[in-house]
Amino acid sequence: MSEPTQIEEKKNNTNRFLVFLVIFLSLGLGITLWQYFELRKTVSQKGTEIEVLNDERGELQSELEEMLSELDSMETDNDSMKVELSNRKNEIEDLLAKVKDKDFAIYKLKKETKTLRTIMRGYVVTIDSLNTLNVGLRNENEQVRTTLNQERLKSQELQKSNENLESKVELASRLDVSDVSVFGVKVKRDMTGKETDRAKRTDKIRICFNLAENRVAKQEKKSLYLRILSPDGNILTAGETDAFKFKFNGVRGYYSDKLEIDYDRSEKQYCMDWEKPSPEYEILPGKYTLFLYAEDYEMASTTFDFK
């Protein structure tokens, strides 16, 4: 092979190598650029996801703070409900701490927050019902006290105006009591009782009295009722349904005890009790007012102080 031919062949080989090198470098550059843009896309997506998660955590935090504020505004006199509200408040404060800690999964926090929101809606309904019931009971007690005072005045006026009228017979047929005594009873283990004037020791409030002889009254079964007004203005009831109400002086109210007797016109002694509804029930110290009724009219009233 001649020298010019060899030189020409070397040039061609060099050119082919350079072309191959350019193609190889172009492919490498293209792959590198593709990887770069893919990485930028992934980073951008991750940034968007983080931003969305941060927004969701912010919304959860605002919702939990709003729920905490709602709890603080809920008012109730019910002890059990107060405990429930306190427990829910602790749970919300715990969730607030988790929301600020990015290690906790957002979907779990959303689920717990939704559950608490559902529970709180139920509390709103329950507290409204309890408050409405308490207002109704206070109004009833006030109405009963007002009615009692009004009826006592009416009864006094009626007795005076009818002294010289034929209606004396009807009034005379009403039962009367004497020797009224009131005391607390501490029930012993053998179920016997011991008198006490200490509120903390009292299991029962007992009233004993003599039902006077009355030759005008009918011989028949009669219902005697006891009503006890506690120092806080509430009636100590035998039960809280309509079955434990009776009509007196034109109104219906709760009684503390009921006694059925076969009245035969003779004088006899009777006792009536109000018993604590549960061992945990606390009898308040202070002045108690007791009313005795024969059917629908008042026979007597008295007071007793527990220390």
C-alpha cells in the first residue's frame, strides 16, 4: 500500500472515531438532561405535597382550636357531663400537640378529629336538654312555693268566711293531726333505727303524728301524703315520674312518701319516711319544711333543722 493511501485511511478512521465520540457524548448529554428534568419534576411534586400537607395540618389545627373554644363555652351543672367535657378537652389538647408534630400521619389525625366532632355535637344536644330540664324544675319548684303560699291564704280566708255557713260540715270532715315530731334515722346493720339530728348520719327523714278522731269524716280508705322541702328549695321525691305525683290545692306535684290507711274515725298514730335514694346521696344540713296532706288538702306543716 502506498504512503498516500495509508494517510488517507488514517484520516477516515480518525473521522469515524470523532463521529462516534460526538454521538456518544450527545447521547450521554441527552440522558443527563432527561434525568435532570425528571428530578426537578419529582422535587416540585414533593414540594407541592408537603405544601398541601402543611395546609391540611393548619386547617386541622384551626378546627381543633375552634372545638376547644366550643368546649370552654359549654356550661352544665351535671357532674357526669363535666367529667366528660374535661376528658374531651384533654383529647383535643393531645391532638393539637400531634398536629404540630409532623411525625404523625395526617389521615389518622383527621379520623380522630372527625370522631371528636361527632361526639361534641351529641354533647350540645345533651347539655341543651339538661339545661331545659333544670329550668323547668326550677320553674316548677317556684310555682309550687308560690301556689302553696296562695293556697294557704285562700284556706285561711275560706275558714273565716265559712264560720257561720253550712259548709262547716265539709270543713269539719277534714282530718287533723297533732303531736307532730320530726327526726332523722340512722339505719343500723340489723336494720333497726336510731334517731339523729346529724345530716351526715341520716339515712331516713321520719315524721310521726297523731291522726285525730273525727266523727264527721267518712269511714273509708284514705291516702296520706308527705312533702319535704330541702334547704336548697327542692322537693325530696319518692321517684321522678308522674306516678309519684298527686293533686293538692289545685296543682300536681311530687310527694316524698305516701300512706294508705283504713280510716275508722278513731285517733291513731302514724309515721311516714323519706329514704335516701342511694348510699352516696348527701343530705344537706339546714332547715327542712315538711307538709302533711290528706288526699288533696294540707293537714299540717312543720320545720326541722339538721346539723
